[in-house]
Amino acid sequence: MRGAGDGAACRVEGVSKAFGAVRAVRDVSFAVEPGSLTCLIGPNGAGKSTLLHCISGFLRHDAGRIEIEGTDVSRWPAHRRARNGLGTVFQTTRPLERLDVWTNAMVGCHAWTRSDFLAGILRPPRQRREEREIREASREALALVGLEQRLLDAADALPIGQLRLLSIARVLAQRPRVLLLDEPVAGLRAAEKRQLTTVFRDLRERGLTQVLVEHDMQFVGSVADRVIVLDRGAVIADGPPEQVRGDERVISAYLGTAVL
Amino acid sequence: MGLSAMVAIGLSLLMGFAGQVSLGQGAFYALGAYAAGLLSVPKELFANGLGLDPLLALAAAPLLTATVAAVVGVPLLRLRGHYLAFATLALHLILLSVIFGEERLTGGQTGLIGIPALEVGGRTITGNLHTAVVWALVVVCFVIAQNLVRSRAGRGLQAIATSEASAAAAGVDVASYKLRLFVLAAGFAGLAGGLYTYLLLYLSPDAFTLLISIEFVVMVAVGGLGSVSGAVLGAVVVTLLQYYLQKFGTRQELLGLDLPIQTPTVARIGVYGLIFVLVMLFFPRGLLPAFTGALRRLGRR
Ligand SMILES: Nc1ncnc2c1ncn2[C@@H]1O[C@H](COP(=O)(O)OP(=O)(O)OP(=O)(O)O)[C@@H](O)[C@H]1O
Ligand SMILES: [Mg+2]
């Protein structure tokens, strides 16, 4: 197995998940090196989203172990994982429609801030200081994806490409150290894909560990350090993009779908 | 009117911001009212009364109500959407059956009498003074709600309304947040109930029918989901309408027809349905957003 030793940012060990008779993920193991960008690919129904949800805590895996930065988080609820440096962006995300772009990004700051109900109601100085910090951090996150011009626009006025950017800004506002994204460029136009490619490369430069589920091989080839291929729940190939592209099992798994 | 506004503010947080529809706010209102009544009624007048100072009883009413909400909220809030709405409605039904059934505890159908007046610093709080106190407390609830909505916790709650999973992905402890808000909204309803007790100094179960729970939801929806001021506006509009309808409905005859005794109640239910449908048809986002939207359009001309 290629990848990190003990310093893994994210480690999946023998993870399986079944839905009734459907074995969506079967005994998957890999470790992701800090600061790397890994793409998880595979045909429809291969179990990519299921695996991602097991890592982020929205599905409880049946067997195996999931570690984030060396800590076993297998039994942690999703929100606790999020508060400990794990960021997740779902395949489909709805913004908070009634609120502006800025406030939407502020939601992400929930992960590292502390003021709760009472502080929100009574507004002690500590809470107001934290609110200022939240406004600043969320504005920076929006700037990273190029949305700083739209701070005060209503979120439901954004076109789909910018909505995707907003969901990424929101997860960046969480200050994650490990980022999981499910098909971040699906349904986007070429220009938007290029823009996101730049964003992911920037984040990589900043040392963020990323795991992306993706179908678009061109996109995968342009950003990934490493590609893990799932087929019917199991890993069938794992390596740098060029190597995986030539792998016979991968080609036969994709046979007829002609994505490679 | 102010009492309804207080309940509506809490419910608007629950419904309009966190997306949790409760048809049981009337139960918490009743709970607050009976808590205040039973705590302050003297033993000589009612065997199960505690004879506490009314002011103390009034302070205890929202706390007791909130405590009950914290307990029943744990299983209830596992339910979503319509299931939650029906379960909270059932909560109201259960409470009513307790009030009617446990006569020795609650006074049953005959009601609870002999509640002492609320006195603060030698002044009796009745009439206009009572109204003023109620509205002052409405303002307090309003400020609490507004501050909460615009805080980190408020954003977390609004994220829950959009998607519980994506709220959790941002680190929001969804179950705990829903419960805490449920408790706060119940506290507002309990406070309103307690204040109601010291308005009439008499409690009858007839004041707490299922209709009031529905009434609160109508107020919030009519005023505008997702706006605290909308809830207050909704409470005012619905209460006024109801007042005029009551006058209209209690007339002995209408257009030469003898009206049956149930007319007021039936008319009330019918009219809620009607207002609700009309507002939802013409102002689906509620009266207040429609109104401010119109103002903005006028301003732009
Ligand atoms: N909640 C669920 N209940 C039952 N079966 C499920 C559930 N989620 C996924 N599955 C099944 O598990 C298998 C893997 O699904 P998954 O969504 O993980 O695939 P995927 O690789 O993400 O596919 P796609 O490329 O279409 O997004 C599929 O057979 C799917 O039907
Ligand atoms: Mg998927």
C-alpha cells in the first residue's frame, strides 16, 4: 500500500458498510498523507459516497476503523468530527436561502467557535469578539474562492457554479485540516471547473489534505497526487493518476462507460 | 394579544428559524398557567394549592414549563416534519386530559379559583398595568429572540432548518440545539401562561383547547416565517380578527337567522382556516415580508 505511515491525515482500515444485502463498501483500507490530494473514483454505485459518509460520520460503518490525524473517530458523531478538523462537502448542498452569502459562510465557523445560546442572547464582550473573528474568517474564506464581491447578495440569487463555490467557502471557514468533497465539479461548466481546479491547487499549496470523489478524469488528472479506484465496494487500484489510467482492471471496470 | 405574541415569538424561533413545527405550544401555555395558579392558590381555597407568593409562582412558571419541555423534548424531537407536529399536538391532548381528569389536582372542568392577585411593591398588577407588564416582557422575549437569531447559535439553528446533515457537517450538535431551542420556546409559552393566570385570577380548561395551539401556528405563519417581528404582527392581526369575530359571532341572530350556540367556536375554526389559506395564497412568505417588500418597491420609485 502506498501512502503515509503513522503520520496519516486520514486512515481507513478494513472499513465495510452494507445496506441490507447491498455490500456498498467492502474491506477498504488506505492512508492519506498530510497535504496530499487524493481522488476517489469508480463507476456509478461503486460505493464512493458511502465511503465518504463513513469517514465524515454520517453513516456508521459496520466494520473497520477510521482515524483522523491519528485519533480513532469511529464512534464519534459527525458534528464532533467536524469540530476536530474534518470538513465535508456533500454531493448536493442547499444554501440557507434567506440569508446572504456572507452569513452562509459564517455557518462554517461554527466548527471552531464556542459561543452558545446564552452567550448569543446576552452578548458578553467575549461573544462580540468572537463574532468579529467569525466575520473576518468567513470573509477570507469567501475571498479564497473568489466570492468576496458577493458578500451581501442573497444566497438564492447565486448561479449553480457560485453556489458550489459558496459551499466550498463555507467548509473552508471551518478551518478544516482534512477536507472531503463529493463530486465538487459535477454539473459545472468548463470555466467553472477550471476555477475550482485552481482553488483545489491553492488549498493543496496551503497544506490542506483533500479527498475528492470525482468522475471527470480530466479534472482528476490535473489535480490528483494519487487516485484510488473503487469498484463494487472494493479498492481495485491505487496509485498516481498516470499509473491508474493504464491499469487493466480499471479499464475493464469502466468498460463501456468510456470515461478514461 | 401580548400573551399570544410572547408564545408566537418562541414558536417563530422553532418553526421559522429551526424548521421544527410544534402544534403543542398551547400545552406549554396551559402548563405555565396551571403552574402559576397551583403554586400561588392558598391551601384554604384549594387543597393542592401551595400558597406561594404570586411573584415567585410567576417566575417558577416558565422554569417548570421549560423543565417539562426538556424532558418530553428528548423523545419528541427525534421526530421530524409532520410527525413532530402531530406528536406535539398529542402532547397538548394528553395535558388536556390530565387537566380535565385530575380534578383534585387541577380543579377539572369547574376550573381553578381563588388565585391571589399579583402584587409588586404593594401595587396590584391588573388591567392596564398588567397589559404594560406583558408588553414589556414581550419586548424582553423579542430582544432575546433577535439576539439569538443573529448569533452563532442562531446560524446553527437556521442551518438545521435547511439540512440537519449539513448543519452537523459544520459542527452543529443538531439534537442538542433542537432541544435547547424547544426548551426556550416552551419557557416563553410558560411565562405567557403564568401572566395569563394573573390576568383573570381564574383558570378554566376551556381556555386551553387544541384551538390555541393551532392559533399560535397560524399567527407565526401569517406574520411570516423566519421573522421575529412577523410573529408579533401575526399575533396582533389574528387576535384582533378573533376579537371582532367573537363580537360578531355571539350575536343572537344574523340576517334574521337564529344562530346555534356553537357558532362562535365553529366560526373561529373556519376563520383560521380561511385566513391561513388566504395569506398563504396571496402572501406565501407571510404578511411582514410582503409588507416590507411592498415598502421597498415603493421606496425605489
Ligand atoms: N442509503 C442507502 N440505502 C440503501 N442503499 C444504498 C444507500 N446509499 C447507497 N446505497 C447503495 O450502495 C451502493 C453504493 O452507493 P454510493 O452512492 O456509495 O455509490 P457512488 O460510488 O457514490 O455512486 P455515484 O457515482 O452514482 O455517486 C449502491 O448500490 C447504492 O444503491
Ligand atoms: Mg456518489
